[in-house]
Amino acid sequence: MTPDDFSFLAQMVRRRAGLVLTEKKLHLIESRLSTVMRRFGFRSTDALVKELRHGRETLARAVTEVLTTNESSFFRDRAAFEAFRERVLPRLIEARAETKRLRIWSAACAAGQEAYSIAMLLDDLKLQAQGWSIDLIATDLSAEMIARSEEGLYSHFEVQRGLAIRRLVAHFSQEGGSWRIHENLRRMVSFHQFNLLDSYGWLDDLDAVFCRNVLIYFDQKTKASVLDKIAEMLTPDGALVLGNSEAVTGLSTAFVPVDRAPNTYAKTKTIAQRLAS
């Protein structure tokens, strides 16, 4: 790929999805583009980029999606899930005892493992049987990942990563060499294709947001914008959970870290102290 073609591609992906591409990952980028080239019948990256320059939307969308990192696993970074289960969820349930409603967003959900991990924690509490309304929303830029998430079918390798055997037996059924998550958990999650650069207006009154391992692919301005928009949609006593390599320092003043809850943030110091207690 020529430097000029790489520059055009990087600018296009940054504009469309906020992703920052560097020439250090050129080999990986070209490897991922090969799947799009086969799909659309291109024999070289030169031909692919030439067509992109003509503004072909379907191709641009496919290129953007294939360059998005879709790595995930069940209960990834277990300490964050444990903190959510032990500190965040009990206090949210107590605060919502009258309305009996929870709204949780799993952003950049990849193939759905994070969203279904949250669903398993909620299922443990049997809230729906007690009359609770659970809005568990999961989004991803990739239409392919959303389709995979909705199907809820995972390889043996995928269920081995982070999933305890008791949860595998309780929440999955084996289909040949794969495992399908049970229907009650699939019904609990609503999957949508969504770009984090777009408007968040439909995601109002969120009690908790999982936006993990995605900010690391954005530039500073985009990170700050995403955090500000999440803060606007989050309830005053809601919680934000980021990835291990992510933090709000220098990006947003809207969040306060929660002690003894890894990668977890609240909107005020008072709420942070309450969650940490």
C-alpha cells in the first residue's frame, strides 16, 4: 500500500469510526483488508482504495467494520465484573426498588460475550421473576458482530475463555462442536448496530455503561467526546465501567473513580464513596 493510499484510508476510518490507524500495523491492516478484497473482487489494495476514493458507501462501510477490533471473551477482566456484581448492582437495585427498572448498555459488544456476561449476573439475581424490567442494550459498529451476538452461538474455544464450567452448564446448550446460549438470556439482550460517534439520544437514563477496551483505539478528542456523551446519558447515581488500559484522567471531569472497584467510575464523589463502601 502506498503512503498516499494509507493516508487516505486512515483518514476515512478515523472520520467514520474514530479509529486511529498507524503504519506500525500495516501488515495487520492489509491482512484484514484481504477479506474485503475477496468479497468485492479486488486483486490489489490499490484498486480497493481507488474505489473508496469514488465514495462507494457499501465498500467504505465494509472496510471500516473489518478494521475494527472485535476481540472479547466472557467475563473479560474478571475483577471488574466482580466489582459490578458486589458493589454496583446491589446499590442500583436498592435505589431502583420502587420503579423496578434497570437500563444497562454494553458498548462495542463485539460478538456479545460481554453483554451475555452481564445477563448472567442479572439472571443470578432472578430480578425478572420479581417483576423487574431489564433493558440490557448491546451495540457494535459491525453488522456481522451484531448478527453473531443475536445468534448466541460460540465455539468451544470461545466458551473456555473466562466462562466457569457451572455457567456453561447452566446457560448453554451444546450443538455439535459449538455452544448456544439459552433463549432466556438471548431475550434479555437487545442488540443494535451503532457507531459511537453518532447521537446517543436514544440511550437515555442509563444506570450502568460498559464501554471497555474501545477508547484505546480513539484519539484524545474522540475519547473525550465519547465520555462526555456517556455522562449525559448516565443517571446521576449510575456507573461507568472501562477497560484495564483505559482511564478518564485528562479526558473528562464528569467522572470520579470508585475505590476498590477496578475501572469503575461514578458521576460524583458522593456516589463513588457509596459504591466503594
